[in-house]
Amino acid sequence: MKLPASIQVIERGWLSANNIVLHAPEGATLVDSGYGAHAPLTLALLEKALKGKPLARLINTHCHSDHMGGNAAIQGKYGCRTSVPAGEAPLIDRWDEQALILSIADQRAERFSYDDTFGDGDSLKMGELDWRVIAAPGHDTHAVTFHSPESRVLISGDALWENGFGAVFPQLFGRDTALQETRGTLDCISRLEVAIVIPGHGRPFTGVDAALERAFKRLDSYEEDITRLARHCVKVAFSFALLEKRSMPLADVPAYVGRVPMLADINRRYLGMTAAVFAGWLAADLERAGAVQRRDGMLVATGT
Amino acid sequence: MSESAKLPLEDIASPCNNICRMNPETQLCEGCLRTIDEIAAWSGLSAREKRAVLAQLPARKPKP
């Protein structure tokens, strides 16, 4: 099973989401722009992919820093039309650092503006294919996925990965329906004809049924015990921050996890550890997972 | 499905380690040591092509 030749996936990592270039003679569409700090590389990759052809449109699956962080730089270079999910528009208008998960998680993105919005049920021409916009609340309340019935490709953003889905932060920040919404999103994907998923992170994959099964299992475990979700969310948020910084003195970790609101709030409300215990647990758990190493008094991101 | 038809989706992990910054002198990413062409093309490479890229990386490590 192969992707249509007009779809080029630029597989990135965790700090930057994948960049998906949908080629068409009249101008390409880019889905998601990566993290702001990576914008120079993203621009170089995009230039390589476009081979001198115009970029007509930039579209986001949702507006988290790893998906929209390169928007401003790409607009600056290409002056392309920019479209975001309708639910994200007010957050972008007022640049809501909390709802966009920026300063509250020690993340950064350059402010940008958009030209128009799209929502559930809309049809979008991206590249040579027609895509249906499907609401995908959960990880981000306003996120969408894009489905091409003709090619049976799903651009899933962070709603479905080969192994799991993006951390459901909203459930812990006042939206107590977010896990339920995640279930609805997975149910909705399971009803689509999908041969290949292009996720926001990781390689494109077939075997959508097996991926859905893993996702539902994970969701069940969060619903059984909400502190599992809380632990997962702080690990994701902290390792993301460490990927950007690359390293942090071990002695600074307790103050850091006590200062960054997303980490401190989740700990206070769901985990109840002291800052020192919280910091020690995070470091040990991420070390066990191979995401960090201790070296010369520093906590160092391994990058994976 | 033949083996060759499966190859593009076989699991060869990307060497990206999230540094994602080009070195202007070497024209290699400072993190994964790939060229722009290799990063842009990665997702569409066959498993054999991916292995060939990976095999070149150790020799590109900056000399201490």
C-alpha cells in the first residue's frame, strides 16, 4: 500500500510534527509547520519539496506549538493563504497562551494570523485530492483530521498515531468530557475507509484497525484511573520541554517542575507529590523509558 | 502482497533526534547528520534506501 505520488510526507520528530506537502500544478498545500525553533530547517525542507513551485496554502490540523510553530516563518517566505480549524480561530485571535499550551507549558510559538477557517463536514481541495474535514476533539478540543475517501488516506494529526494518540490535556484542565470526546473521535475514525494514516508524529502506517485497538486500550486505562493520564501528561510536557532545552541541571528540576504551571498544576491536583519527589520521579521514569540520561549532574534528552 | 511492495512501510526508525538545525559548513543536520535531501525524502525511501542512509551516518560524525 503506497501513498499517492502527489502526497509527500516529511517525517519529523516529536518537537516538530510531520510536514505534509500535497502537490498540485496550481500550487501545493502544506499541512502543519513544525516547531518554531526548527523553522529554518522546516523552510529548507519545504523549499526542497516544492522544487521552485508555489506554496498556495498552509493548513493546520490543530494549533499546538509543534504543528503551527512554523506558520509565521512560512507565511513570511511564501505569503500563502493560511487556514485553521474554526474552533482555534478565537484562540489565535487573542493569542491565548493557556489554551494554545504555550507559556503554561514553557513552549513558544511566533504569533501568526490566518485568512480563513474550516470545520467538521467541510470539503477541502488539498493537492490533487478532495478531503473531508472531520472534527477530532480529545488531545485538542478543536483539532480535525482530513480524510480522502478516494485514496483512503487519513491525515490524523495527533488524534491517532501508530501507537496511541496525543496526550489528552484538556481533560485535566477543566474539560471533563475530553476523554469521552477522544472515544468519539476514535469511533468516528473506525467508521471511515482508511488504508493509510499519515499521523502528526511517526511514519505513515497501514493497519489502522490494530492502531485503533491500541488507542482504545490506552483510553480505557485512562478512564479507569485518571492519575494515569495525569502522569502521562506531565511526562509528555516535561520531555517536550527538555527536547528543546536539550539538558537541565538535575538540581534545577524541582524548581522547574514547581514553576511551570502545566506541570505544577497537574501535580497539585492529581498527583500530590512534593516538588522534589515529583522531579525525582519524572527523571527516573523518563530515564527508564530511555528518553533522558543523567550525565555530570545534568538531565540530558536523548532525543528519542 | 510481494515483499518489495511492502518495503516503503517497513519499520526503519528515523534517526531524527529533534535537534533539527543545519550546520551551514557541513550542510548536515547537527542532530541526525543527514542532508536536507535525505531528510526530505526519508518517508518515501524503501527500507533498503533507509538502511543505506543510516549506514553513512557514523562516518559523518564531527572529528573531536
